[in-house]
Amino acid sequence: MKKREFLFCSLILNIVLITMAFVFIHQKGGLSHLKNMLGNTSTLHKNSISLVKEEAKTISSTKHHDVVFLGDSHTEYFEWGEYFLGITVSNQGIAGDTSKKLLERLNQVKAVTPKKIFLMIGINDLKKGLSVQQVSDYYKEIINVIIRDNPDVKLYTQSVLYVNRNKFPMYFKKNANKLNKKVQDLNKEIERLSNTRKNINYIDVNNVLQEKDELPGDLTVDGLHLNAKGYKKWTEHLSPYIKER
């Protein structure tokens, strides 16, 4: 009998507590208040994770690295540090980046005090319709800031890669020839700008990554980005510059 009484009292107590909780939530705004509470908890958790990542990134981004690879998706998508062993590498490529955006984040380069910087940027500018002169102006400013902030660094400017008109027709079939002509003109500007400073070396990557003024189909996955064969040719072409003192 006592056991039944205990269970009955426990049931009554639970009902009372649930009722009180329901009344409280109802007074505060009902289910929307509960959802906000849960949402805020989730948001706080996400924000805390983001904060942890940013704090960790701050530490790693200020450590010295021998070489910085700077650019857009061409740079970001390759594991440079795993390929070039014996040196510390900071991959500062960001997919979709333009010369203007890259100019705004050059403090990240200075933070790691590199000995060498390998730069490739410009294809996204041209894809978005910027003129060769506009990109050249940004490029000139990029060079000036890099040399000003890193006076002892060796800067290697790399030619912008062509695109392939047939690999991914959705993107390039109609305007590939026009885009590749602008790439060609921009590369002439990059080479000219590079020759104005003694501590800048221009590397014509298209020497090994082009055929008839376009990116060969067997070197790309989508007409723009390189495949394994393309990256192999690129890295082999860069190896002497990585090794030189």
C-alpha cells in the first residue's frame, strides 16, 4: 500500500512541476520563447566554436614560415607543405579571391615573416569583367605593399593560368578565347611590373600549362581548376625556385 502511495505522490509531484513549467513558458511567450532559448544555446555553442577556431588561427598564422603561397583557388586547393618537404609553408590561397580582396589581407603575409612568396592572382577579376588595366593597377599595389612590409623577401610572381573552352562549356565555351586573350595581356603586365624591381622574379607557369594559348583539357577537371597531372607539372616547374637560395 505504501508503495502505491509513493508512486501516486511522485506522479502528482511530476504533474505539478510540468504544470508550473508550462505556466512559466506560457507567461514568457510560449513555444516561441522555448525555441529562442534553444536557438540561443545553439548559437552560443556555434559562436564559441568559431571563437576557438579564430584564436587557434591567430596563433598559427603568426608563426614563422619559410614560404607563403598566395592567391586564389589554384593555390588553396593544393597541399604545398606536403609536396615541398624540408620547408615550412603557409598556404594563403582563398578560393574565389580577387586582387582587390588579396590586397586587403596582406598583413597575414607579413605576420609569418616568410623568406619567399609565390603569388598567383587575377583570373577571378577577369572572369568578373574587370579590365586588364584595372587588375594591373591592383597588382602593382600588391607588389608595393609586399615589398614595403617584407623588404628582405624574394617575391615570385606567377603568370595567370589560361582556361579551357571545351572542358566545361557552361562556363567558358562562349567567351574562353576572349578571356584567354585578357589573361595573355595581363601576364604581359605582370611580367612588366615584376621587371621594375630587382627582388622580384616572374615565373611563366603557362610555359608548361598551356597549348595553343589555352589550358589543355588533360590538365583540368572543369576547364578552370587543375587536376593531379596539372598540379604535378606546376610543382615540378616551381621546384628550382623553391630550392634556390
